[in-house]
Amino acid sequence: MKKIITKSAKETQQLAFDYTKKIEKGQVVCFQGELGAGKTTFIQGILKSLNAKGPYTSPTFVIMKKYDVKHAIIDTVYHIDAYRIDHSALFDLGWEEIIQNKKALILLEWPEKIEKSLPKNARLIKFKWIDENSRELVFS
Ligand SMILES: Nc1ncnc2c1ncn2[C@@H]1O[C@H](COP(=O)(O)OP(=O)(O)O)[C@@H](O)[C@H]1O
Ligand SMILES: [Mg+2]
């Protein structure tokens, strides 16, 4: 477990750049924390460092955004915001196929909404609002 406090959105994205280097094959990364805690900001940092084609709009209303990337172990990034969905909606998105693809990177906001469907090796980053420009990130 590692705890880091960032003092700006830019610092959070810098952390995301470093984090991208440590992503493994077929990884699901879960982002937990209240609205405005910085989950999407961190994910945008990952997308940027993978050179995914922007804009990196939040998938709050579309639920899922898919990005093709050119990377040694990743060919597709899925950014999913599970805030408004449940298990059956997740199935409808094609979750079963998506997690079979070992070259997919899945970045998931609000994992607590679909906890039962998560693979055991999913990683977790917890975000906490400290003040206007500070956030605490806990990596486990
Ligand atoms: N240290 C920080 N880390 C991340 N975001 C920050 C930070 N300080 C301020 N912010 C701002 O907080 C907001 C976080 O929003 P967002 O990333 O969409 O949160 P979430 O996806 O968790 O709802 C952004 O407007 C961002 O600019
Ligand atoms: Mg978000």
C-alpha cells in the first residue's frame, strides 16, 4: 500500500504517467472515491501517456468509452464509469468479452457498483478529497 498526496490536477496526472509504466497485461484498474475526487483526472493522464486519441471526455453518461492505442501489451483501453449501472447493464456492455482480451486495459470508476464481476487480480486506487487542490491517493 502506498499513500500519496497531490497538490494539483497536474500532479495527479504526473502520477498517472508513472503508473502507466507499471501496468501489466490484461489489467483491470479500479478507481474509488467521491465525485470530484480526481478519478477521471488520473485516467486522463493514463490515456495521454498511452497516446490515445482525445478528447478524453468522462463516460458518465455514455457509461463506456473505448480507445485504440499502439502499445506493446495494450491494444484497447476501456474507460468505464459504473456509477449508473448494475451487473446486468455491465453484461450488456460486453464485459465478458472485454475481460477475456488480454491486450485490453480496463479503467473502471465506481467499482463498488459491480464488485461481484471484478477479477481477483484487479488493482485499486482510492481517492480522497482533502481540499480544493489536494487529493489523497492510496494505491493497493
Ligand atoms: N490534486 C488534484 N488531483 C486531481 N484533481 C484535482 C486536484 N486538485 C484539483 N482537482 C480538480 O478536481 C476535479 C476532479 O474531477 P474528476 O477528475 O472528474 O473527479 P471524479 O472523476 O473523481 O469525479 C477536476 O476539476 C480537477 O481539476
Ligand atoms: Mg469521473
